[in-house]
Amino acid sequence: MLYDNAQLARVYLHAWQVTGNAFFRTIAEEILDYVMREMLDPDGGFYSTQDADSEGEEGKYFVWTPDEIRAVLGDEADDFMRAYGVTAGGNFEGRNILELVGSLDDRERFAAARRKLLAARGHRVAPTRDDKVLASWNGLMLAAFAEAAQALERDDYRQVAERNATFLLHHLMTDAGRLLHTWKVREDDLSPALSQGQREDGQAAALPQGERENGIIRWEDEGGSPPEAIPVRRAEARINGFLEDYSYVIEGLLAIYQVEFDPRWYQAAQDLADTMITHFRAPGGGFYDTSDDHEGLIVRPRDIQDNATPSGNAMAATALLKLAGLAVEPRYVELGEEAIAGVQSFLGQYPLGFGQWLVALDYALSHPREIAIVGEPGAPDTRALLEAATGGFRPHQVVAVGTPGQEVAAVPLLAGRLAVDGRAAAYVCQDFACQAPVTEPEGLGALLEQSG
């Protein structure tokens, strides 16, 4: 499931940031590399699931027998099988799920062997995918790729995150600025082209124009019907977005803003947050799961408990608290804390059912830092301050970067911030009160430790 991989990638990434254990970093990267390889639509969206079954057998694509491994690895096979616990009897219905039982040195030693097995596996009949794209789950994965791009200095992850954010805002947004829940491609020999590079013959198709009718977006080739007998793609986005769609996508957009510092990501996050507040807010605090203009239901749902994915309410509270620092807007803090207060009595009694709420509460109680860095983009002094601000595991802060001297800034945290003697400067604020700017990364690091 996409949401499992998104959450696990962030957990392992954060574990590496806290401990420095390279094994955790490796797992985070392998999860994200898998998603890029198996779950990424050419347009930038992430698919929902990959089946466990292929050719009518559960796990057939993923498991191995000793003979299959020997056929690929030859003389190296026996050592590999000892390190990965492969036996004739197997550990799954007579075959083997590869499980490292040796040392981490063995893992490194057999990296090339694993690549050979992966290449060999590629010749098997692959399991099918559920290739619909859900806004909510994509928001989770967007945040994972964005955070990993910054922490691991992986520009390929940044590119994936950027394409996904662009996809969400282009394919799953209506002209009125409302999110839709799901997007799915349908293959049809004579259907309109969806986007550049999507025709099955490898030729570029025209960029689509979205035709919206009754909440459905149908992507049409503005050039008319495609050439005869050339299969191309068409897709539609539909169903009014739910609270989790808005809150997860806001979380993802805030994450990619803090990697690229492109104001459009911040602005999109704020616009979605304001729409979420307008259409989902519940009397007395918190939010409904459906908008006030959703289809009529006997009872308007309002799920507060975290399950396999965070509740929309918990993520909404988390996202609003983060947005508040960038927007310099106490109203977002009030709404986030109001939502937390409504479930506070449950958090101590049933913590396993309210994990994301605990993340939101932790953030609220931490007096999070708002860090504004002003300087020439890409300049060494600006980069040095940014590295000091973002190094390690720093979950209780937001960071904005921009050019100095903007009286009216796209990101309000940057408004009025000046360079110091022509040098990039960092302003550290808490509870909307800021300390004097610093220009040296060592000074910024010391300031963050003091205010933490």
C-alpha cells in the first residue's frame, strides 16, 4: 500500500537522523527507490497498491527457491543464501522471502547479488497494480520524498516530489480551488491524449486541457482525436475531496516548500488550508470528514481516531500548526490547538489509537521555531545557514528562505527581513517573537540549541 510505504519511509528517515545508523538510511532509500520503480505514474502521481498475487499465487513474484538463486548467482549463491536465511523448506509456503539473518556487512557484501536477483525477477510475470491515484495517500508520499530529498541530498527525490506536487495541483484541483479525491487513467485505443510523453508509441502527446463537469475532470487533447490506431491515455479525476485529502496534501506541500522554497508551494498549502477551514470546520473545534457541500448523508462523519493512516482531523491539526509559523498567523494555531483539545482526554488513555494526534500535541507544546533565512539563493553563505538550520532531526520548526528586503513577501515569515552588512542572515522566532539575526552557521546552531 502506498500509505504504508510513505509512513515507513519517514520513520526510517527520522530514525537515521536521530541515531546516525546507516542501516536506517538504507531502508528509507530502498523504500523510496521501490516506489519510484513500481508505483510512479509517468505524469507524476503515485499509484495506490501493488498486488501480492501473480499468476494466481500469493507472493510468487517475490519469493525464491534455492535452485532459482543458484541459477542467477552461481558460485556466490550458497554464501548469499546463508546470509539471507534461504532453505530448501522455505519460510513462506515452501519458498523463501529473502530475510537478512547475517550481518550488515553481509548486506553490503551482497549488494551486487541483490541487483542481479532483482534483474532476474523482472522477467517474471509481475503482479498487477491498483493504478488509481488518491490525493490523500499522494500527500503522504510527497512529504516523504520531500523530507528525504533534503536530508539525504538526493536530487532525484526532489524531482519526484516536485513532479508529484505539480501533478496534484494540476490534475486533482478544480478551477474553484477544490481538491478531488481520485484520479485514474483509462486505456483506450482512440481515447484523447493525457499529457506529454504518454502515448504508448513513445511519441509526445499534447498537453491536456481539463474539461470539468459535475465534479469530474476529463483530460482532452486540444488537438482533437489522436492518429488512428495509436493507443494513448485518458484520465479523469472525480469525487469531492475529503478532509484527509486536504490535510495530507497540505502536509506534503509544506514539506516540499521547505526543500525548494518556491512560494507557489506555500501559497497552495495556505489556499487549501483556508478552503479546508471554510468547508470542513465543525462547531466547537475540529473538522468533519466531508465538506459542507458534499453529497447529503444521514450523519456527517467525523472520525477522530488514527488507524492505518492518520485521521484527517489529526493531520489537519498538525498541518495548521506548521502553517501558522510560515504564515505568521495565530488563527491557525488556535484552530489546531482547538482540535487537539477536543481529543486530549483520549491521548493518554489510548495512545496507540491517536499517534498523529500525539505528533500534533508534541509540536504544539514544543513552542516550535520559525526560522527565516534571507540571502541570495544558492550563495554559499545562504546555503551554510540553511544547512545549519536543517541538519539532524529537527521536528519542531519551519524554515523559510528568500531574498532580503521584501516588505510584502509571498511567505509572511520573510517579510521585512534584511541582510546584515551584505551577508545572508537567519532570524529565529518562537511564538511569533524573533531574536536578533545571526550571520554565521555556528551562531545559528547555538541559537537553535538554546531555543530548543
